[in-house]
Amino acid sequence: MEYKVKSVIFSIITIIIFLIFTIKLFSLQIISNYIYVIKSSKNLEVNEYIIPLRGEIKDRNGELLAKNIPSFNIFIIKKKNNINYILNQLIFLSKITDFNIEDIVSKFNKSYLNQKIYLKYQIDKETLTKILENYFLFPDINWENSFIRFYPYGENYFHTIGYIGEIDEKELKLLSGKDYKFGDLIGKIGLEKYYDEYLKGIKGIKIIKTNAKGEIIEEIIKEEPIAGDTLILSFDNRIQNAAKILLENYRGSVIVQNIKTGEIIAMASNPSIDPNLFVKGISKKKFQDILNNPDTPLLFRAISSEYPASSIYKLLIAIGILNEKSMNPYDKILCTGQTQLGNRIFKCHSIHGYENLFSGIKDSCNVYFYNAASRLGINNIIKYSKLFGFGELTEIDIFGEKSGFIPTPEWKLDKIGEPWFEGDTYNIGIGQGYLLCTVLQINMFTSIIANKGINYKPHFLIRFIDPKTKQIKINYIPQIFKKVDLPDDVWNFIINAMIEVVKTGTAWWGATTSKVEIAGKTGTAQNLGEDHSWFSCFGPVENPQYAITVMLENAGFGSAHAAPIAAILFDMLYSDKSLEEIKKDIEIARYKKYLNRGNKKND
């Protein structure tokens, strides 16, 4: 009996042991294998974005202003959460191609497993060859075909076209939901930034299959990338290049605009920077040197700097006087070189004798316009300033535009704690005092005079073209910016006075042209240092097509410095001659004009 009990117990134990081994074997061979297969399949296939080719940028004549050159990107794929496994490779690699290891560590810590982390964009073939020759030192470094953004005309378009760079955290948050990912290249400033959505294209997707060692065994294109659209701009590269050359020795800006459409033909700001420096990744020291440059090359002077409007504002006072009939335009005021208000002396740049409104514009007489502004009154000055768009944005298709500033008695009392004095009205009457404007606003003001009451929204965009089909996707339609309804005799009076400024007035020498007759107004803005130099004009006078504004910081009289630049550019618009040939033609025209002026005086 005892034997049978022992036998039963032994049998039960044997069965239990057998069941345990069976369960364990099932777990190892079936369940574990199933889990492994699932994990393995996840590791074998990875979706990866294919970066599309960025859209080219061209001027109105098809000249390439931004293009793509073949290059390479190097990157790592995060396989562990601790960067130590790859740190030595990064240190060695940084000696071949310059990149900041601290930045890479920061990216690594913020990324997730199996994510691409770019070490360096747009390296050349020679650098890649050096890396491949020492590949045994860098087993975890990968490379891919890419492109480098190249700007053939460098400094000429830094402020307008801008440049591209790697997206940062702030931009990622701002652009969330718009298909931007960590590591993308995007427009940083200028039109590259403003039109990035069209230029960047649409990413493709490829499936990457790897083996157990992480080696790529197959790549399958799931969705083809779509290249970015080609951007056609209103720039004329020939005029833009000339404008930049003419600004070479100045801090300032030039705007050339088609007044019938609002198209910007040229917009140059000096000093400038080669955008190609930023594309490849600029060193912190180099960037700090740029920031510390007293000439502020990063500043986009055409739209982001605000200046006293200078004597060009006298045209606005004149328009107000004529339309409000605040004074008889033919009444004369004696200019002795200065006038007194209370215990203050307000000076003029010359002794003009008796001046009326027409001759006051021609000679840019301060004394006349002190009196004219006083007669018109500050409330009317504010009204006409707003009517013509001063103190507001033009909404040009680029970031960074400033609105300028129209002072009011309420503002002065609130901010400075003083009432508005008659001397403040005197100052604003000659474009000085608290009044500020941008170069673009002055150009728009000139345009509306030339068009007798209409100007068009300024813009760079002409059209977007599909690079594959060559079909137009977006075609810009000119839009009216301001419409000012005034009698024809007001416009004609101002236009004729501006013609006389160039013929016999303050710009008779500096604004001389050889190809086309222009009308304009000089300005010399008082400043803490040397005066700023202004000239704004339009032409041809018989049928105006263009407006040009030149502003030079601390350059002195507008007639001597700004006007000659505008004259040269106007002749270039109507001639195929080179810049040097145009200059020679203008010298001859000046000499003839001087002789005629002398003969008329003798008569």
C-alpha cells in the first residue's frame, strides 16, 4: 500500500515537472519568438522623409538670384539615450568639418530614439571624401545627398532675399501644424522666410528596411517629394547691382519702384552681408563681429530704419496749403536766412529773399515753410500725413517694416509732459522734430504725386511657377494702396514745382540726367551728427513710370549726394549702357546744363 502511494506521488511529481518544462519550452519557442518577431518587424522598417528641392528665385528677366548646388549632409541616428557611445566619434569628426559639439549634445538630448540628428548641412565633396577615407573612425556617421542654397550676387540681396538655415525650437512651436520638422531648413529672413511655404516644397516618404545589425538592406519610395515653386521677383538684377555699387561708400538705401504696378525694381541697403556665410553655418565669433559692427549691416535701412522726413515733407505742407486754401500760394515771404519765434531763432540753409509757394519748393526755403506750416496748423498737418500713409505700414511682402511716426499734441503731452508749441509746428513743417518716416514711405508719397492721387501696394512677388509643369500657380495682381482725391490744379502745381527743382532749383546739378527728364525734391535731414541726404523723384515727367528714392546717412546735402545716384539709376532704366558709360553721359549733360544756365543768367 505504501509502495503504491509513493508510486502515485512520484508520477504526479513527474507530470508536474513535465508540465513545467513544456510551459517553459512553449514560452521560449512560441511566445518569446512571437514577441521577438513583433519587435524585430518594428526595427526592420522605418519611415523617413525625403527633403524636396527648394524652389529657385529669379528676377523679372529670368536671372537666378537663389539656386541649389549639389552637396551632402552628415548625420547620426540616435540608437541609445546616452551620447557617450558616440562622443569620441563626434570629437574626431569636428576636426574635419567644423560643428559645435555642445549644440549636437543639446539636439541629442532633446531627440527621440531612431531620430536623425544632423551634424552638418551642405558639406562639399572634398570634406565628405575625407570623412569616408577615415570611415573606420566614424562607424555611426551617415551621409546623404542634399543641396546647398547659393546666392550668386551675395551682398546685393541679403536684406531682401535673405537666407535659409536649420529650424530652431522657437520656429517649430510657431509653425506647429504646418509640416515643419526637427532638422528642416527654412527661410530665416527676407523673401526666403516670407514665401517659405511655397519655396520649401512637399516632403516625400521612403521606407527603409534594415537587418539585425542596423544595415540598410532596402529603400522603397512611398511618396515622391514635390519640389518647391519657382519664385519670380520684380527685381531687375541690372538695376539692383548698380544701386548697390552706387551705395558702396555710404550707409543708406535706394528704392526703385514701378508706380503703375507697385513692383519693386530695386531695393538696396548698405552696408550688407554675404548671405552665403549664413547658409553654411556662421561661427559665433564671426556673427558677434557682425553684431558689434557700428555700421549695423544687419539693419534693413529701406524699410526698418526711421528718419526725419527732411524737406521732402514740404511737399505735403504745400498740398495742404493748396487744398485748404490756408494762404495765397503767390503771396511772398521774405527769407533773410532765419526767422524768429519768441526767443528762438529758426534758420534756413540760405538767404533766399522773397519766396512764394512755388519758389519755396524749388529753393527748399525753410523760412517759407515755417510760416506755411503755421498757417496750415498742426491738426491739418496730421490729417494730410495720415491721408498719404505716413505713420502706417505699407504691408509690403517682406518682414521687418516699420511704420514711422506722426507726432500729435496729445502724444507730446502724454509722453514728454509738455504742450505742443508753435515751434513744434515749425519743425514738422520742414520734416524735422519728432516726425519719423521710412524710405519706402517717402517713395510711396512720391508715387502718389506722380500718379495724381493713386499709388499701388509695394511688392516683390510677380508670380510662382510650378517647376515641373512650368504652369503659373500664383500671379500677383496690383492693388491700390492709397487713393487721394484732390483737384488737378493741386497735383499740377506740385508736379511743376518738382520739375523746376531739377531744372533750376536745389537739384539742378545733382539730378541731371542724359536720357530722361525727371522731377524730384531734395532733402537734408538735420541729425545729431552729419546731416542725412535725401532725394526722391519720378519720371519721365511727360508720362511717369518710376519713382526712385535715395537716402544716405550722415552724407550731407541731398542735392550733392543722393540726387546723383537717383539720376544715374533713372538713365539706366532707359538705356542698355553700362554704369560707367551712363556716368560719362551725365557728366556731359551737366556741362551742357551749366553752360545753358550761364547763358540764361547773362541774358
